Amino acid sequence: MTRCLLPLLALSLLTVAQGQEPRPAPAKRPLEHRVHTGSVMGTSLKIEAFGPDGKALEEAIAAAVAEIKRVEDVFTTWRPSPLNRLNDAAGKGPHPMTKEELRLIGRSLEIGRLTEGAFDVTFAGVGKLWNFKKTPPKVPTKDEIKVALARVDYRKVQLDLEAGKATLPKGMRIGLGGIAKGYGVDRAMAVLMKRGIRHAVVNAGGDLKALGKKRGKAWEIAIKHPRDRERVIAVLPVSNVCVVTSGDYERFYLHEGKRYHHILDPRTGYPSTGCMSATVTAPDAAFADALATAMCVLGPKKGLEILEGLPRVEGILIDLDGKIVVTSGLRRRGVGGE
């Protein structure tokens, strides 16, 4: 093999000696860039992707949009859906469900145990009392909340994965608003990856998953202060990770001088008082989504205790006084608290 290479080497040297410079390697073509903006699950949707083929990018993004909308159709409680059919069957015995539906409910119950009930998908039993679109706003009475709380307890949900069935007690309802959006982001990104996309971001109203890089650099995610949306408190460079922010600024109303927001404490039936904002980074968006919701309920002290015990999970929490606290992993990366 070495003898075969020697004539080629000699020819190359002769060419240079005769003044003919070697041809430079062809420059790499810049990656095509495509962006989709729209709406899903009652919030904004943005999918941004890079790749060598513009048409393939557009087809991949269209498939990802279709997938996250499919997830919405399955897990919404705002119109007829498989989840609402389960709720309507509460108290009527085991109800058939798909493996996908059972897995997401099952994971929600696991996070309920992890957070000691701060994340509880059966909150919907009391959540239906609150209407953040009603004018003028109305606060439920203490008696209404007390009655509804009797139907809130994730530990009473029964799942039979082998039989493909779920059972809810009479009057109980499940709402997956604190995890389904993150799950939809995960599914949309999975579609992009299956189609060969290696650099992309899926962002559904603050539930974000970043893949690869943006023009050779990590994607940068700005974390804004919940009371001053022009103020950036941190910029996180991310790649192959999810970032989810939840807060009391998303849907709220003021009634008799008091702020009521959509993140309910399932233990009290009233809006949470732990954090005004919680940002969580994790390997998947569904987990980050649920954790961010739970952090708003738990507050910084208990919240940080849970986050610090989870691998590859970090957080930025802002309490009701505006104090910013961060996990140790982010502090080591230069993200500071107060």
C-alpha cells in the first residue's frame, strides 16, 4: 500500500514545484434557516431549525407542529378529548386509555409524590372554580373551595398499565396543564430529530427545548424578571437541554386589591404563594414543566431542596419579595442569586 502512495506523493510535490498551488478545499455551505410562528395550547409557538436542505426543514417543522397539536387534542380539557372522557367517567369504574395517555398521567403522579403533592393533576376539581377570563372577576367562597378540595388527591388515581385502564373516584377531575405543554414540546422535538434535524429550538410559551447549536454557538435563553419584563436577570447558554419558566404573571386578575393567578396550590385550593416565578432546566420539557409549577407552590426553601437532589436539573426561583435564588450548579456557571 505504501508503494502505491509514493507516485501520488511525488506527483503532488512536482505540481507544487512547478508553481501550481493545491486547490483549496471547497467552503462549507451555510446551513439553511427556517422559522415557524403560531399558537398552540392557548399560547405562542415558535420552532426554529437549521439544516442543509431548506425544503426538508420546512417539512420537518410542519410535522413537528402537527405533532404538538395532536398532543393538545389528546390532553386538552377545553373541548372534547380523551382526557375529558376519563373525567366524565369518574366514579364509573375503570376507563380504557392508550399507553401514551396512561404514561403521562403516571408520570404526573410520580412527580406528585416527588413534590409531596405540590404538583397534583387532580387540582382540576378545585381549579374549575376559578375563571381568569371572567369580567368582573369572581373569587370562589371558602365553602366552595372546601367542598372541591375533598376531590383533590393524586394518590386516589388508579392506573392499570397492563389492562390499559384508569380509574377516578366520583367527582374527581384531572388537568394536565402543568405538564402537557412540556410533553408536547418533547414530542415536537422528537419529530424533528427523527427527520434528521440536529440544530433546533421548540418554544411553546416559555416551555423550551434546545437541540444542538445556533450558527455554531449555544442557544441563549434570556430569563426575565416577572414584575419587570424588560429586565433580564440571567442569560443561559443551552444546548440539548430544556428550559421552562412558570410564574404568576401569565394569567391573573386583581380583586379588591389582591392578586389572584392561575397557578393553584392543590393543598389549599387558592393561588400559590411560594414563588412569583420559577425557571427549571432539565433533560426533558415535561419534567421541567411540572417542576416549575411545583416550585411556584413550594417556594425557594423546599423547592431548592428538591431541585438539588435531582440529577441534571437546575433552577432559578424568585420569591414573593423578589429575592432571586439559584441552584448550586448554576452558581458554578456564574449565574448568581441575591
